[in-house]
Amino acid sequence: MPFGMSDERIKEIQSMIEPARFTVVGASTEFQTTEAFVRSVLPPGFEPLDEATGLVRIGHMQSAMCGDFNTCTVVLNARFQQW
């Protein structure tokens, strides 16, 4: 039996998703690290960029869809398969 949804169900889901708005309070900072560290944590196929840098973001988010929650993101500057 193929998966499918009625037009009414699709409209119901869209009505729940469309009003999603996020409020974010937070801070971010850039940092430098070593190429050896970046290589040790990247998955296969990724290579560090010329400078081993990254970004850390810490924040508190609020949304009518999922309530309040805290976030922390660590981003490393890298490329995938020589792009």
C-alpha cells in the first residue's frame, strides 16, 4: 500500500508548521585551533581549510512549536572532497 496523505491532512500539517517562529538570545565567538585537531574530529572526506578556525555559538531559543531550549553549536571551517 503506497503512502499518501489527504489534502485535509496536508493542510493540517502546514497550519502547524507555518506559524513557527524562533526567538534567539545568544553569543558566538570565533576561535583558532590546530590542523591536527581539525583532522582528528572531521568525518572521512572532509579536509581542514588553510587556517584551522571555527565558531562556537551558545544560545537560548523559544518557539511556539517546540518550547524553550538551549543550544550549543561548534562549527569547524572545512571543505568536502576538494571543493
